[in-house]
Amino acid sequence: MALNREAAAQLGAEAEVRVVQGASHLFEEAGTLEAVVVHARDWFVPRIGRGRGQP
């Protein structure tokens, strides 16, 4: 987890690290990939349009 947070800090852009409980690095466990999709959607949707004259 520390390496993930360090990598996010070095991106030079807005980023967020979230943990999907029970997930391995390939998200092969039941429901884990779906959880990643939900987290990604919840992060991206409010940010889509920024920089195009939209708040």
C-alpha cells in the first residue's frame, strides 16, 4: 500500500488510492473487479468536463 501511495504522490496530478478489500493484484476474486469499476466511475464522473469551461 505504501508503494501505491508513493506512486500516486509522484504522478503530478490529482489521484486517489483506494483499497478493495479481499482483492489480489489481478482482481480475480468475485466482485472485486466490479468494485474497482465503481470506484473509478465515482472518481472520474465528477471530474469529466473540468478544463472545458465547466465547473
